[in-house]
Amino acid sequence: MLPKIENLDLSKYKRFFAVGCSFTGYIWPTWADVIAKEMPDAEYYNFGKSGAGNLFITSRLIEANTKLNFTENDLVVLMYSTFCREDRYITKNWLTPGNIFTQDVYDYEFISKYADPKGYLFRDLIIMTTTLEYMRNQSCDIIPLMSVPFNYQNENDKSVDDIIEAFKSTTESMPPSLLELEYDLTRPFTPNGHRYYWQSDKEIFEDYHPSPMRYRSYLEKLGFPLSNRSLTSIVEAEVKLKQTRTRNEIMQIFPDLTEGTNNFTNWW
């Protein structure tokens, strides 16, 4: 079922499932961890995977239901990713290299032949439309979220307007995206979540992932029933994150959060 966010009673659920990309499971707390803090008695499954696209997200959602059998006592929240991504299930694992135009897995020949932002949008709108129908037929409560608006990566291509309009029932089923509510659309995901040294002390990495407090702010704006329970935890996480100087330090501070806690690569 697709309940209204503001009507959620987080205390009633026995399990909480989060599905998405690195905006869901990362090296510091995300929106999923904020919600989990509000549900201390519920089992928490985080299926976030860095670089994941919307094919992976929908596949993992249905995989989880197939393996773990969602019930009326479960809350499932997924955050759809950006659209220009190529997901593949190969040798018992999901290959999720991220944005096709900036990754280093698919070569130039593949990109020049097969990568089309408009085509990716069309594909993902079909995926989302099918998934929404699937969600409505489940006994659990499912909330779909968006990391970016539907015209993201196609904002200068007016020909996609007709596609978005054709899928209006789908686009209007989604709440405003994280990018729309938390950032300046002319400067996507800046200021960034944190700056730190990646491997050496010579190169600063500008990490675009939102900070823990920004994730919580987004959930508040959507109407999620949040309390001081998550606020205290996320403020503490924010302070700790700002004190780190390297990626290793971040991973040491949040050792249980790396890349999502329940990827289950050996399901099949």
C-alpha cells in the first residue's frame, strides 16, 4: 500500500526496509538511518548500494519481498536514483558503476552507441510505473522517494516534456525530490556533504552526498513524523563527521554503515 507520509505511525512496524543507491546506504548516516533511529524496536534492512540505478532498486525491492516476505507489519521506503545508469547482475553480484557518462566500467564505444539520457528517462519511468502498481498490491506500507526531479539530466531537452506528461500519474505519485527541497537547482548538490582526503593528504575530495542533518531536514519537509530520538543521534553524527579528515576516519566512526548493511549478494 502507498500510505500518506504524514499519517505514518512508525511505532507499529516490526521491520523497516530501505532500498536505493548510495543516498540510502553510505559511509555516513542517510535518510534511511534517520528513519531507523525512530524505530528502535524494528529490524532494519538497508539495501542501499553505491552507483545503483533504478533497475537495481526495483529488482532489489522485489528480491527482498521474494526472500523475506513483506507483511502488514513492515515499512518499505525506497529512494529512486538518477536515470543515466546501467545496472547488470553478473556472477552472483550486481554491477552498479553509477552515472554512465562518468564511470570507468563501460567503454567509450558502448557509451557512444547505447547511452541516451532521454532513453534512460523513458526506461526508468516505465520501471517506476510498473513498480508503483506492484507496491499498491502489497500488504506492507511502501513509500517511494526521489533523489532528483524527473527532468534531471534532461533539463535542456524540451523533447522529454511529452514523456514526462505521458507518465503524469507516475510523476504525481512521487513527493518532491531531495534535490528540489534541499538544494539550489542551479547548483545541484552544492554545498556538498563533507570535504575530506580520499587516500592521501594531498587531494581533497568534494563529496556531494548530503550530510546527515540535510537528510533529516528533507524527511521533515516531506512530513515524516520525526522526534528528538533521531535528532539527537543525527546531530551527534553530524558533529563527528565534521571532525574527520580522511575517508578511513569516516569509516572507522561509522563502521556499520558502509555501502548499506544488507546487500545479500549471494541470494541467487
